[in-house]
Amino acid sequence: MSNNSSVIEMPVSFRYRDVFLKGKPKHDKTDSFSIKHPAMDLGRRAKIFSPFDALKGFNDELAKSEQLNEDNFADNGYEDIEEYP
């Protein structure tokens, strides 16, 4: 094991080892690939993936649970305490 934590060790028999070791392709901003396929800005990329909801209804259930907890603690008769200085 090497001391460099950024190096990923993988078995020699890994099928796509040579492709992985090549790394991410680097393009000049003026080459034909970059002109044809410009990089997407993060705002637009976030907008594309924002409607994705892996757990349908999870946010609604969290809101219900939060409201129940707030109602429960609001009606218990306790007064707010000051934080310890």
C-alpha cells in the first residue's frame, strides 16, 4: 500500500484498468470537440437533476413528522430556557 491517498489501487486483472488509468480527457477550449460540446454550467446542470426525487413522498412525510413534533413540544407547558453562556 502506498502512502499517497490519492492513488487508487486495483487488481491487474481489472477489465478496464487501462481505460481508467488514462483519466479524464482534457480538451483545449478552442479545439473542435469543445466547440461542438461546450461544458454545461452548474446552474443548468442542477436544474436538470432537481426534479429527480428518489424517495417519492419522503419530503412530505418529513414535513408531517416535523409538524407533529413542533405541536407536541409546543403544547407541553414547558417554557423556553436560555442557552448556557
